Amino acid sequence: MSDSIIHAENLTKDYGHGRGVFNINLDIPEGKVYGYVGTNGSGKTTTIRQLMGFVKPDSGKVSIKGLDSWKKSTEIMNHVSYVPGEIAFPSLAAGTDFLKLQAEYLGIHDFTYMNHVISLLQLDPTANLKRMSKGMKQKTAIVAALMGDKEILVLDEPTTGLDPLMRDSFLELIREEKAKGRTIFMSSHIFEEIEHICDKVTMIKDGEIVDTVDLWNLRHWDTKTFDITFSSAEDYTGFVSKWNYIKDVDVAAHKCQVEMPVADIRQLFDTLSEFSVASLKEQHITLEQYFKQIYMKGDN
């Protein structure tokens, strides 16, 4: 697609014994936050390494900003900030030394943005690089990648090792980047953080894409589901006899679940007004629940 800043077409890397990725197709428009989810070993990192030009595909093609990832990987790095899934630092004493080296490599002289990221992630960059905890190493890698303030972010499991509070801070950082118009491709096995930040999400399983969902559509289904409990058996029976969209019932608890088109919500509440309702709760499907359904269908 001409408007895709990241494009993969039938991307395949076969390591044998079912390992690798197979016929991966991705089209990521400029300015979008795109999630890539799956269990460990599903193929997320293999896909990203090919996007970055670190691994040559067996077949298919992949490009960033129209540049072939394998042939133009050096040029691509002028446009991309990258956080790897596995972090390996050079032999330097402190995080500060590493960040200074990174700044020299990127030609950075204004450290305002770098200091903002350091502050947001509550990183002490003076700590001994080799003795850093996994979380501190992850923070350092995030700062080193994002300090270049580039237009595309490729993030491979960027919150690994971060505690819940720091994950929230990281997501705030991603929201800031999105507001700048950045294009962000982010892999994760944590559905909740992907759901909070992404525009669209693709799931990969056993090296193959199983589904892609638009998060706006996930939040705004054409149908609504409600759990309704009535005050008495009489109210329950009266409602069930009048309402057509009954999905499930619990007669003993005077409870039913209804599922109907959004357009019929007014009719539902008009009907409910005739009866005594003890409780009413709308059911919202999460991204994790949605993809679990997809997973189960694939295993059947």
C-alpha cells in the first residue's frame, strides 16, 4: 500500500520444525500505533528482526518508508528508533557513559528530550551498567533508543522487566510520541497495555497471522450485551416473554443475558421500564478475551 510507512508482503523466514514466520502481511500507515501480540515463541521478534534488516527473509519482502529492509538497513536506521527484545550493552562503566556514546553517535547536542525520558522513567543513569537490574537496563535501552526523537519507533517487548507503575509511565511516553505524529510498531504479550495505546493490533500464532483487529471497532461493536437481574420471578418471566434477544438465562437467579443490535437499545430500556430490575451490567469484551476466542477457534 502506497500510504504504508511499514510494509511486509508474504514475509517468510523458515528455521525448520515449524519455527519462524510464514507469509506475514503488514501495512502500517504513518502516525498510527500498531500492536503485534502473541505468546513467547510465536514469531514476534523474528518479524521485527526482518523489519530492521538484521535477518534476511527466505521469501517475501519488507520495507520501511519504501526502503528495502535488508538492502537499505543502514539508511532505515536514520528514521527508526529501535528497542530490542534482548538487550546487550557495550563494556562501559555506567549508564551515563553509554548514553553519552549514543548521543555522540546520533549527533545529539540538546539533551532536553533525553532528560525528559529519563525523568519520566525514573532512571538513575549513573548506576553501574553491568550491575543494573533487568528493569533499569530496559529503561536505559528505551532512553537510548528514543533520545534520537525519530519519526518511527520499533519496540520489541519494550516493557519487559518494568514494574506496573513504570509500564504506565512508558505508555504515557508512547502517547506523547503518538501526539507528535510518530509511527509506532510495538510487540508485546501483555494485552492490556496494547489495548490501552494501539490503534490496530495483529495477533501472530505459530509464525502465522491469525487475525487483525481495529481497536475502535473492538470498543464500538454493532451489538451490545447486558446481564440483567430482576427483583422477582414474576418480573423475570414477564421480561423474557416479551424480549426476543435472549442469549442466556438463569431462572433460579431471575437473571438473563441479552444481546442485540445497538439500534435496539432504546427499545430494551423501554421494555425494562415495565419491570423491577435489581441490576443491569453491560459486558465489554477485552482484547485478551477477543484473541482468546480466536486462539480457541484455531485449536478446534
